[in-house]
Amino acid sequence: MIGRLSGILLEKNPPQLLVDCQGVGYEVDVPMSTFYNLPNVGEKVVLFTHQAIREDAHLLFGFGNAAERVVFRQLIKITGVGARMALAILSGMTVADLAQAITLQDSGRLVRVPGIGKKTAERLLLELKGKIGADLGPLSAHAAPDAQSDILNALMALGYSDKEALAAVKNVPAGTGVSDGIKLALKALSKG
């Protein structure tokens, strides 16, 4: 299996790259998150890769970091999620955003990715729970996960952005109920 490529970037045609590794040109499909962080054509590039061998093709997928490759591999294990859909998910959201959506069981974020419907989003959340995004760091220590998710969803329903709502939820003390948590979060947002 090809696990990593290091070579000269010859072509960039989204979502495909051509990488020259000592005279051998590898065609690699990458998510847009990796594509946007590539060096210029003619410069050295290093990609973590996943090789897929099918009856009709040998495909190579590249990622700018190991975390993206790990998430890609988790995604393609899910029934109904192929490599193209996994690339679309990683193109539409960062690994951190996906981990957060899974931890908070927020299907709304996944539905925003082209090609992901409500049922697919719910299946992804269910199957990836506990595998990706189990820890949100300081956020998970404050409010209970269910209350936290409800508060976050309420704030976003009121028109606040994901970042604003998340920052406000971080200020809600542990054990706070949903209605009190919403009030506290709204106070924090009004001061900001």
C-alpha cells in the first residue's frame, strides 16, 4: 500500500493532483481542504495517502495531514459512504468541525455539505459517535452534552453563527439546565 507521497507537484486540477516521485507521476485525488493548502506547481509536496484498489481501478487519495486520512478511513467504512462522499465531507468541513458535530450530534452541520441528506447525516452521526470527536476539550467539561447541544441548537435557531453560539455555550456552568443555559448564553452574547 502507498501510505505517503513526497515529490514535486506537477499539476493541480481540483480535486486531482499529479505528483512526480523520482520520475513516477502519481494521480492523487484530494479534498479541497488539502487543495487550498498546497504549494505552487513545481514545488515539493508531502501527502499522506490512502490507496483504494477496486476491480476496475486503483485510486490514490491524498491528505495534508494524518488526521484527515484517519477521518477519511472512518468515513468510508460506513455503508453508503464512498470515497467521493468522504472527500466532499472533508472538503466541506474541517476535521475539528466534523468532530464537534459528532460530539454534539448536530446533523445540521453535515446537511450543509453538498450530497449529504438528513438520513445520511443522521447515519454518519450514529456510526461515528465514539470514534471521532469524543473530546471537545474545555467545552465538554461545562454543561451536560444533551443540554449543551440543546442550548447550541437554540442559539443557532435564533440566528447566531456556529462560532458565536459555541463561544457562548463555553461560558455556561456545569449542571445548568437548558432554559437557564440559554439565558446565560444570551447574556454573554449581548455583552460581546
